[in-house]
Amino acid sequence: MRETIDLRSPDGTAARIALDGAEPVSWQVGGSEYLWSGDPEHWNRHAPWLFPVVGASAGGVVRVGGESYPMAQHGFARDLPFAPVARAEDAVTLRLTNGPETRRHYPFAFRLDIEARVRASGLDFTVTVANPGSEPLPYALGFHPAFPWPFAGGARAAGGGYAVVFEKPERPAAPEVGPGGLLLRDERPVPLQGDTLPLDPALFTEALVFRDAASRTMRFTGPEGRAIRMDVDDFPHLAVWTKPTAPFLSLECWTGHADWSGFSGELAERDSQRLLAPGAQACHAVRLSLEA
């Protein structure tokens, strides 16, 4: 069983954060659960953090200084234990640092701190990436939470009244996804209606990726007037994903994305990969809210 830490706000909003991956595995508002259950029949995760890459790497490796290092899709942070470094009734900060296991895949010194905090009807995250090393740190960060669709459980259907509403109208196109999860330069149309994407399970053969999105907010809205809102800070790319038969929807935010098909360069040359100077740190934030 995974070791977890329970958080609670004065209004009763509660969350449970696993030490493995610093992954939130529960978010309850008014006694109802709003994070995906992690049912392995469909997808055995809840809301993983993605680091030091987002998406697939060409050939399953990243290249640093001419050497190749094995890299799983979405990196390794989601599968490694974090250590608590600060704790309160409503908040916890968890930390992952480099060690022998990470250096097999990523030959850099780093520190990754994830603070989770509950508030009335909400769950907030502040993520700090620090470079204690002597060379630039190439990294990407992502958050991949999933939510029940429908909110109350049961079957989902086209025309069921669920939608994703963006803060601003987005380009109605997304990159095709090729073999191995690599992005293709070809695009597929996305049936956006201005800022609104009516949800249909048939849309999701692959993730819908909105690179360099105009919006900093996405709202997963239901027919009864409830909505799960995700506000992001310093995550330029957004995505919407599910599996065709799975009763959940994932709203994702990324600083980077999968390699383009045919890429063979160094990790630091990867499209959208950040370069953090020695001694520097970068801060990213995500805010989840239930709107009734």
C-alpha cells in the first residue's frame, strides 16, 4: 500500500498525497471525490507529476554530451519516492533530489519541491525546480490530473452536456501523434466552438495538445452547473486526454512536450525544454477549484 499524507482545510475539503511521485490520489469537496480513482482496468494513475521530460523521447532515450540515457515516457519522478520537508494540517511540501537511480537516466543535479495545499473547495500546488549543479539543467515539467467523467460516476456519452471551456479561444487543431508517442508535424482538426470543446469519447484516439495555448485556465463543465477549474502559472502547453472507454477526463499542463518524430538532438535542444542556469530555480503553479 502506498504511503500517503492527509490534508484538510477548515471547511472540510480534503486531499491525500502519496509520497511516491508526490501524486495526489484523492481530492474531496463536500464529501464527494473529484479525482479519478486510479482503477487499473482503465488507467492506474490519478494525477502524476511529469519530470524531467514530458511525453515520449525519440528511441526511448535522451542524449547528453553525446551519450544516450534511457528515459521512460513522462520521465521518472512519478515513480520515485519523495521526502516530506514541511508539514501542516492543510499543506505538505515533498522533495525529490538526484541520486544514483536518477543519474542512470538524467546525469544532472536537481531538486524538485512540490507543495500541496488544500483550501475551501480547492487544491493548490506550487512546484519549485532548483539547479544546485555547475552546468545548465535541461528540464520539462507537467501535471496530469484526471477527474471522473461524469462527475457522479456511471457511463459517459456524446452529447451528455460535458465540455472543456478555455479562458480564451484556442486554435482548432492539434498535432497528430505518431508511433511511440512522438509528435508529427501533421495536424488534426479539433471541433472547438470558440473557447468551448463539447466532449465526446470518440474524440480521444490520442491526447489533444494545445501548444503555446492562449489560455491559462481550463474548466471541465458538467450539465448540472458544476465545473472543475484548473488555473496554471508558467505552463505554456495544455492538453485534454482520456481513453475511448474510460470514465475520466484528464486536463494537463506542460512546460514541454514529446519529441517530434525524427528528432535526434541533445536533450537541451529538445523543443520547449527549459534550461535552468546553475544556482537558479524556477517556480510553477497549478490551482484546482470546484465551482458549484
